[in-house]
Amino acid sequence: MDAPKLVTHPVRLDKWLWAARFFKTRSLAVEAIGKHRVDVNGQPAKASRDLREGDLITLREPGQPAREVQVMGLSELRGPAPVARQLYQETAESLARQAQATEQRRQGVEPAQAIEHGRPTKRDRRDLAQWQRWSASADS
């Protein structure tokens, strides 16, 4: 496995997010940036913003805790995941939030147990049909 082809010049934010494998396509990265789900150094960012090593990026996705990563390297090329992980380092606070969210999901209630009234069973349908048959004859 080769090391990522690092560049010394600044790289566009959307290209870096794609190269670091946070998004599957650049257009998805641009869309997330446009929805103000990505901040760089605490400031709202545009897709064309130039990144430099040491920048702190905050990524927010619906239903997930915010991820904070520090830029460790710059690359414009998308490579294998182990290579892409060398481009950033997630902060300790972000890792703690991820672990806490995982634990909360694990400790959460089973969704099926929370449903009180769902699809009727075969027995329920038979009882309902029998009740409707008797109530229909009473109305006639």
C-alpha cells in the first residue's frame, strides 16, 4: 500500500473531503457544505475554500453526533481507506461523542417492543370479521 500522494499547495475543501473518504462523491460533499453541515476552524465554509494542514473540520450529519477532525495531510486523489485515514486525525472529544452515541443506541429500547398496536394477527382478523358480520346483521 503506497502512502497518499501529498501535496504542498492548498486543496479545495470538497476535494479533500472526497479524497479522505467522508463522502462517496464530490457532489455529495458540495451538497453537505451547501447545507451548512461542514465548518472549518469554527467558520461556515464554502466548497472552494482552501484547506491547509492543521485546520479543524467539523462534520455534522442528521442523527449522528458531530465529528471533529484535524487535517494531517493534503491530497487531491482518492485512494484506499487505510491510506485516506492518514489524511486526518479525529479529536478525542469527537471520539468520546461517537462512543457515547454508540452506547446509547446499544442500550436503547427495541423498536418492536414499543409498538402497542401493529398489524393484527390472524386471530385478531378472524375476531374482527366475526364482529363485523354480527354488527352488520343487527343494522339491517
